[in-house]
Amino acid sequence: MKAKITITLKNGVLDPQGKAIEGALSGLGFSGAGDVRQGKIIELKLDETDEAAARAKVEDMCRRLLANPVMENYSIELTA
């Protein structure tokens, strides 16, 4: 089973990298792009075949290592 974890900063958390991207887009002539937020995607393969067990394992990974629950939100997508 494969897991795709999308991690983004929570609303209200300062995103300096998003602001830098927004400024660079403007500098390149892409007007109208605003409120840019950046995040990260982590993909991994699991030996687990049970979807509920796989989701529980990935949730635990996110809480303990992959995401900072104080500042970040995450979503999990599982595929066979």
C-alpha cells in the first residue's frame, strides 16, 4: 500500500517561504497571485495491506515525526 501525506502550515502561521514565492512570481510578471502558501508532500510505501491499520500507522508517523501538529495540518491519501 502507498501513502501520500500532504503537509501545510495552519492558517495564521507566518509563511515566509510562501511570501518569497509570491514576490518572485510578481517579479516574473505573474500578477494576480496572492496569499501564497507552501507545503510539502511525502510519499511512502507500506507493507501493510489492511487500510485501517495502514492509516493508523501513517497517522502515528505524522504525529510523532512527519508533521508538527502545533503549526501544521496534514492529510493522508492511501492507494493500493
